[in-house]
Amino acid sequence: MAELTLDHVTKVYDDDGSDIVAVDDVSIDIADGEFLVLVGPSGCGKSTTLRMIAGLETISSGDINLGGEVVTGRPPRDRDIAMVFQSYALYPHMTVRQNMSFGLEESTDMADGEISSVVTDTAEMLSIGDLLDRKPGELSGGQQQRVALGRAIVRDPKVFLMDEPLSNLDAKLRSQMRTELQRLQEDLGVTTVYVTHDQTEAMTMGDRIAILNDGVLQQVATPLEAYHQPANLFVAGFIGEPSMNFFEMETQGDRLSGDRFDYPISQKTREAVGDATNVTLGIRPEDVELVDEGEGDHDFGTVVDVVEPMGNENNVYLSFETDDPADFVATIDGMRSLDAGQPVVARIPEDAIHLFDTDTGAALKNRSLAELEETEPRL
């Protein structure tokens, strides 16, 4: 186990004389035993970052520090890192036992008996002990994934690197494997960097998540912080499903004025806005309240456009005008019935709104985690 530090890491590719910046000045401190998830849309640089940590990609500038030592420039075999690939990368002509033993046989001086014992114990831990004499072609996707994990675990590395390891599994198995991976990582206590484009995996698995976009690190935070206190517009829109509702507004004294509605704000909110004249008001779908009658300045008449039943909840798409497409979405209890075309009042509470500088994207106002914790019941 070891701490892992990315210090101003940059990767630039040369495309016929033109520079393409894949990863731009990324710095992250990953604690010993931490599970960090790199998340972002396709092409954001997360897999390139992982490959630079592994030594599979050269670094254009910056350093990678592992366990107090700079490993920049070292070949992969000298970094004490084990990687699990999206494609599993198992040798098809070898049995499970041989696949899991191969790395130890090639890179260590362990005796055959010791290797066999480690492989058997690891296979039992992963519930594939009865599959050791089978070949990958005889295994299901989930079983192959366990073999790939086992091959990494037997090496007892300082750091695990995982590049979208669950993307080839069906939805139910992915959910099961998420839980198993979390339990396994906690039991082993190995520093882990996990790459995914799936925000559900990021939010449910990571101790912290690092959100990238276009090669630029947007925010490093706990899942709760990233959800309730996004650093900017990109993070706010990327994290959460359905995503946050956004309304572009102009600051006019003690109110925000937009194409669809005006929104009065308190002095505290006005101070948070500061000198920004163009702001974007954000509100999570679950924070939009649907009521029968409007009672205040933050209540707005709308019309139901589409209702999307999800079982335990309904996503209700709302329009400000009857003939217009949906402007925003509210998430309500699944037992509540609403019909398309039905008038309803949408309440957007001031204590739940987020505000961003439209020009820079930077967050101006977020929800207070302390206030949220006070309102939530404790177990």
C-alpha cells in the first residue's frame, strides 16, 4: 500500500505538427488505501491519466510519485502496480490457474508451491476456486472479470488501477460486482484508481471522485460534495440523473430575471452573486416541489409535458407554456399520479438553488451540507 500523487501531470500528442492536449496539468493526492474514481465523458482524458500512472503512456510534463518515490520514467514492471483492463486481457490458451500464476512466475522468485497457495487462496476469496482448471472461453463475463481481478490481487501491489472493468457486464451483474469490488478493496486496503464514464459507479464506489472534462480536472471531492457542492456548471450538469435543471438569468437588484420567470433573492443570496451580472440558476429535480396552489414568490405555474414512471419515483417534465416542449424536470414520489397537460405549480425553494457565473461557469452559491445534514433523519 502507498500514497499516490499526480503532480501537474500533462500529456500532449503530436498530430502532424499540431499539439493535442489529452491531459492538462492534473494534480491529485491519493491517500494510502483510498478508492479514487476518475470519471468524465468519453475522451476527457481519464484512461490516458490511468495509463500514465501505469507507465503505459509517457508523460509530457509533471511527475508521478508512488510511496514517496518519483516513478516517472520507470517501466511498468518497476512500479509495483497491477492493472485490470476493460477487455480482461486473459490468455485464452491458459487455464484460470495459469492466468493467475503467470505474472508471479515471470516477475518474482516465489517457489511454485507458494504461488499455487496464493492463487488458490485468492480464487477462493473471489468465489472462483472451482474454476481454476477451466479456460477463459468456458467462463461467463462475470467469472472472467473475477479472474482478471485475481490476477491483479495475487501480485499484492501498492496500487490497483482499473480501467472500466465492469463495462462489458449486464446491468444486474454490474450492480453486483460494484458491491463486491467495494468490499474487496476495503478488505485488502490497497490504494485504487478506478476509471469509469458511469456516474453511478463513481458515486457509489469512490471514497472521492475526480471529475475531468477535455483533459482538465474540474473537481476532486467526496460523492456527496460533488453532488451538493459542485465546483462549476460542468460538474453540476454531469453529476446526477436526471441532471440539474438550469435557467440563464440576469442580476437585477434583488431579483434574477430570465426569459421564463423572475426569481426574487434574499440579501444573503445577493451577496453570494457579487458582481456577476449573468448567472445560471440550478435546481436539482428532487428539490423542485409540485404543489396545487402557488403561495409565494418562488412558485411558478407550469404544465405537465411528460411523466416518466421509475417505480419508486416519477420524473415529471414541465413546461411554462402549454404548447412548448419541456423546460425542466421534477422528481416526485412514485405513488403520486399526474397526467400530461395537467396544470401544476412548481416551487423552487431558495435554500435549494445553486447559482453559477454564466460566463466562467464557476459556482457562486451551493447548498449547505451542514443544513442538509440537520434536516435529514439520523439512523
